[in-house]
Amino acid sequence: MKKFYAGLFQIAVTVAVLVWVFHDPHKRAQMRVALAMADYRWIAAAVFGYFLVEFAAGVRWHILLKVQRIHLSISRVAGLFLIGMFYNQFLPGGTGGDLIKSYLLLKETPGKATGALLAVVFDRMVGLVALITITGTLIALRYDWLTQLPETRRLVWILLAVLGSAVLMLLTSFIVSGLNLAHRLPQRVPARERLIELSAAYHLYAHHWRATLVAFAASIIAHLATFATFLCVAYAFRAQVAVLDFFAIMPIERTISSLPISFAGVGLREKIFQIMLHGLCGVPEAVAILIGSMSFLVMLVCCAPGGIVYLFYKPSDHAGRVKLSEMRKEVATLEHEIAEAE
């Protein structure tokens, strides 16, 4: 029921924000003009840019699987990755793809269930560390510019609060891992099982630091390619914005729109661009909103093949289709077993 009400809340927020953003008929008229005058060659470049995102992220995951001595064919790895990308966009919460990818990977790797799950967990963590690194650099370079308006300052503070919490989580997991405290954590500690998973992953990936660094570099490329994808969309609508300025705005959009507030960040993304691009770069509000919507559409188009792959995908053990709730239960059971084993 909690999942149901959470999903209902996200849908309600999505609808409310979309109505708020698109209700003005004058802005809608401006959007139609912007769409008519757009240079769609830049949209094609954006699609190419997001395929680069998927390639870099796929390479990262392949590397992390090899560290766990999980050797699947390229077609299997690519299939699992595309399925994960698809469901990360189309399921509420932004991590639904990780759940499905984890479940299918467990079916592909009998006897290596722990390594399979830790590879998915560490894949997400490496991406987070890369985003924190890029965000810290860009915020340091453009903090005064980003916070010159009250509205933009509030968004920057939200970003810092969210990433600060993530940094605290990472530091806690490092301490737990370094001092071997995982097995001493009380059952009631929030996110106990996730902390233990990260602790277990650290021990393995620390011994394979070269592979981990390559995975980190792939994450940096993936994030920057995402920023470039959105920038190409901005240029398609003839937005006059400097690369560094636009890239400094992107971590704010990426972080806040990934929060489980609206469905896949729809509505939030448009509102953030409306505030940031209009307030800081002088981009017309209607165009700023379009940049958010069209960028999301580009991501959907690039992730859509994962849905087709899922329709025809059969795990090596030929297991039939199962419900999402059953996948969640099996993955949660394994997470609990890992925590108990630690």
C-alpha cells in the first residue's frame, strides 16, 4: 500500500506541476513558434549524445561485473543494461530499473547472487560519486552566479542539502567498512542493509582499484554527455547560453528531478529550467520549459529500445515472467541475507 500511495502522490504532483507550468496560453503560443523555428539537427545531435551516455554507462557496468568475475556475453550485458535504462525512466522512483536489472542478473548468475547484486549497487554508487565530483567543481566555479537570485539560490541550497545527505551516507559506509562495524549495526538503524552492501562492495572493489578508476572515468563521461545532450536541445531552440553556465545548471536539474516527488521528474524538470535558464541566462520562459520537455523526450526515445528488449528477453534459466512485487521481494530477501552474512 505504501508503494501504491507513493506512486499516487507522484502522479498527483506531476499533474499539478504540469498544469502550473503549461497553463499560460501566451507561453503555449510561444512554444509553438519555438517548435516551428527549431533547428532539429541539434535534436539529432542530442540523440547521439544520449546514446553516448548509454554506451559509457554500459561500459562502466560491464567493468564492475568483470570485477565480480561475472562473465556474460556482450549481448546479455547489453540487454540487461538497456532493460534497466528503460525502467529507470518509466517506473516511479528512478531506481525501478535497478530492481529489474538486479533480479534478471540473479537469474543469469546462479551461485554468484551476492556479486551480482553488489555490482548493481556499486554501479549506482560510482555514478553518484562522479556526479558529486562534477557538481562540487561546477558549484565552486559558478556559485556566485548561480545564487544571484533568491529563486535560484533556493534551488542551489536544495541541491547542496540532497548531495550533502548523499556524502554523509557515503562517509558513513566508508567508516563502517574501514572499521569492520557492519555486523555490529543494530537492526533498527535506517538503511542498515544498504550500508552493509556498500561495505561489502568496498572491500572487493578496493582491491581492484584500476578497474574502479576506469568505471569512475566512464561515469564522468556519462554525466558530461548527459549535460551535452540537454545543451544540444537548448541550441535547437536557439537559446543563447554559454557551455559552462549551462553545465553549472545541469546538476541542479539532474539531482532535484531525480527525487521521488514527481513521475520521472516530469514537471519538476520544466520548472527548474524555467527558473534557472530564464533567471540567469535570459532564456524566454516558454523556451526554457520546452528545453526540459524535449530533453526528456530525447531520453525516452533513447531508452525505448530497452522496453522492446524486455519483451523478447529470456533469462538463461528460462524463468517465466514474474510480477514486480515478486522481483522486489526476492531482491530484498537477498539483501537481508547479505546483511546477516556480514
